[in-house]
Amino acid sequence: MNPAVRPRLFNRIDRYNVAEFKYNGVDGAGQSVSGVITAADRRAAVAMLADQGHFPAQLDESSVETIAVDVSHSLTSIKSGLSFGSSRVNSRDVLTFTTQLATALNAGLPLHSAIEIINQQQQKVVMRNLLASLADDVSGGDSLSDAMARHPRIFSDLYISMIRVGETGGILEKTVKQLSQLLERDEKVRTNMKNASAYPIFILIVGLISVVIVLVAILPKIVDTIASPDMLPLPTRMLLATSDILVKYGWMMLIVLLAGGASFMKWKYTPSGKLTLDTLKLKVPILGSVLIAIAVGRFARTLGALTQSGITILNALYVVRDTLGNELLSRQVDTVAEKVKMGQPLAEPLAQSGYFPQLLIQIVSIGEQTGRLDELLLNAANTFDDQADAAVTKFMAVFPPALIIILAVIIGFIIAATLLPLIAMELGGSGI
């Protein structure tokens, strides 16, 4: 389908029934089970219970909810909204949509109907436009993965790969649920890291601005009223020299700083820049352990979910490498994949890399030997996630105080250099 040549117009009211069913039955072990399940109809309810290993002996419909969907928009407005919307689709929006889609598919709703119903719950125009575009493509005969692939800035390679696997294997509901769990974990880690860095960054900015103001506007006036420059102590003269440089060449330094920052931002996204910076990050005390712990958790959970969905280990590794968040570790996974391609078991090249913990290597080795790699990885992912949480907590506990100490030393030096002339005058000294 060419999206530029298919101006389809929607203008209708769709209604869908979602029912609650009370059930009594037995599970696979013969134990009695009962509860309430939500599904589109009785057949969907039975299928969902079977997926859970439950066999209903009694299934009664308790309530029915009718959902009305008013769809009225054209593809032209959809495309313009995606390009010129007042906001953008962020990771939280994608997570919410994925969770809602997993719930709707689990309830037995058709894919197109599920997307349209979710669309009506959106507050952001850009999300409504995105989901309307997906619904239009799906109704036109495209697969969901192909529709999502047209929005690479919103849906990652991992996301599209898992959706495609679910469609191919007929397990889209299960795959979307696994995907929502992966995204929820990534969102939690991302939020923790933002919380960890927000306070230190605020302190750093305020501290630097305060130092510049003191050096440029306050210190020279104070020192000029105390003594002549040649009678000042060495620390005071050092600060005055720094102040003179900032006053005379501050604008040039600012231009150089901005140009250097722009060049750095451009360089950091090049392959060599990403590799260099990510290598340095792993060598920073505490921060390196945090990044490795997060990457290992992502590796275990993503690889387990992909292999459980039917993707081969080799193809899964090619997808996993883009989820680690560190170019050095991603290249290590590339090396691992090449060795797996040559016939080595996964555990051996992981151990040879030297970046993955022994626990992960042992779990992978046992999983390969028993044929339960996906199950063991998903179970171990919770352990690695707990380790990542502990590492982030440690980072949050250590980094802000360390930054405060550094700023305190700088400000203390400025205060001391300012007070030294006063002390020298009181003692009758003539400078240092």
C-alpha cells in the first residue's frame, strides 16, 4: 500500500460487546478452580481458559458491556497530524497502547476493532492519528507489523520483530503481552535513571552558575576594596586571573563551548563516538556496574521472550543487541552471534566476552542443555532486574553527595580566597 495514494474516509459508528463470564472447573492437576473472565463471547472465554490450563465445567455470562466507537477522520488528516502534531509519541504512550492492546486481544476482540477502541481512549492528537493510521492499514489488508514498520521512530526493531513473530505463529495475544512486560520494565529502569540524574544535574547547573556569578560580578568588587593586586595572596590572585579571563573572553569561550558541544553531539552519534563513550561509561566506578546490570537484565528478558515466541537464538541475538543501550556490549553480542553461527553453544562466547556475569552464563548453559533456555532466562530476568534496581539505588545514594562535595570544595576555595586578604590585613601581613 502506498500511504500517499490511499485517501480512505471513515465515517461510521461501530459497536462491540465485551462480556464477563463466571466459571467453575478444574485445572490440569485436577484441582477445582473458579473465577470471572472477560471475553468477546463464550467461545473466546473457553479458549482463554484453555490457554491458562483451566477446563470449565460451568460457564455463565454475568454481564455484557457495549462499547460504541465513533470513527470519523480521513487518511489525509492522519498523515498531517503525524508530521505536524503539537506533541510527540513517547515511550510511555507506546507502553500504554501495548498494554491496552494485550488486554483487548486477550478479551477476544479482533485486531482492527481493538485498535479502534483503544484509539477512542487517547487524549493526545498525535496518538489518535497514529492509531487511526494503523487501523486504516490493517483494514486495508496489511499486517500490524508492516503498518508499524512505517513508523520506525515510534516502534523499535524489537517491537516490530516480536509483533511479526506473533502474527506468523498465530500467538499475537501472547506476544503482545510479553512485549508489554518488556516495555514496562524498560520504562521503570528509564524512570529510575532519570530520577537518579535529575537532582545531581540540578545541583551542578546551579553550582556552576553561582561560581560564574561570584567570579565575574562579586569577587572583583570585594577584592578591589581590600588591597592592591600585588599584595593579594596567591589563591586570590588565581581567582582574579580567572575572573579577568571570563570578563574579557567570556563571549569567545561561550562560542567555543557551543561549537564544541555541537561537534560533540554530532560525534557521539557516530559509530566511533558511541563506542568510545560507551566504553568510558563502563569504566566509571558505580556507573559502569549500573549500566552492565541494566543491560544484562534486558538481555535475559528480551532473549527469553524472543526465543519463547519462536525466534531462533541467532535471529534473537541480532534483535537483542539493539536493546542493551551500550555500543560496546552490543558489539560483544555481535561477536557472540558470529560464534553461534559457526556452531558454538551460546554460553561459550558469552563467557569469552568477559562482560557478562557468571550467573547468566551458567543459566544459559543449563538452558541449552535442558532445552528450557527461554523459561530459565525469563525466570532469571527478575533476579537481574533486582540487581539492576540495587545498582541504581546505590548510584542514587553515592553520586549526589559526591557531586555536592566537589562543588563544596570549589565554593570553599572561592570563599577562602576571598577571605584571605581580610585575614592578612588583620594580622598585618603583606601577602603571600
